Amino acid sequence: LGDANLSGANLSSANLGDANLSGANLSSANLSDANLSGANLSDVNLRGANLSSANLSDANLRGANLSSANLSDASPQGGEDLRGANLGGANLRGANLGGANLRGANLSNYGLGGDFNADLSDAKNLTPEQVKSANSWNKAKYSEHFRTQLGLPPQQNEFL
């Protein structure tokens, strides 16, 4: 399925584990609850895609466009699983990572802060070492507890 145009496709609950989707266009696709574990998603366009509660463990997302994608935990039983995923060089600008399991995810060469606006405030199993391997890591949004672990000052309230 490499380079396939699946823009807007409904692939909810699909089993695409270990699939090669490199370079595919999955923008605005519904991949909620899909199994993408071990899939090759390098350079895939997932802009605006719904990946809530999808399994992306050990997936290769290097260079993928995940801008404005929903990577949140939409159900109490499910949850976005990015354990061991390679997010190096991925575009997560405006992506919703609330509740995502990032244990062992590779964030190197990825920009978290500034224009990227990464919101990691509810991400699970994230370590300071992972975060500090990313570019602009000190400008992303984190929970107050995690900001303390990172040695960052409290988040400024923009409405004051």
C-alpha cells in the first residue's frame, strides 16, 4: 500500500499490523482503534487523521506528517499506543497526544515547542530523556509535575 491515496478512508478497527504504507496519503482518514503495530508509516501523510485508540506500537513514523491528527485516548479501555514508535523527524504540529502511551518512543530530531505546539500534558510513560532528545523540547506543553521533572518553571497563564 506504499504511496496509496487513502485520503478520507474509513479504516476504523482495520488490522494493518506490519503493513508497508510508506509514502501513502491517509490525510483525514479514520484509523480509530486500528492496529498499525510494526507498520512502516515513514513519510505518510496523516494530517487531520483520527488515530484515537489506535495501536502504533513499534511503528515507523519517521518523517510522517501527523499535524492536527487526533492521537488521543478516546476510551477508558483503549488508548493511543506509541510504545517503541519511531517519531524521529515526524511533524506533530497541533497533534492531540492526550493520553498517548509514549514509553520508548523515539522523539529525536523532532521539534516539540515553538511553532510545533506539541501538547504532551496528558501523555503517559514519557521520560525526561526522551523529551530532551527532541528539538525545542523546553517550549512544549507539559503537566506541571512533568515540568518540574524537566527542571522547567511553571507554565505561564496566557490570560493573566
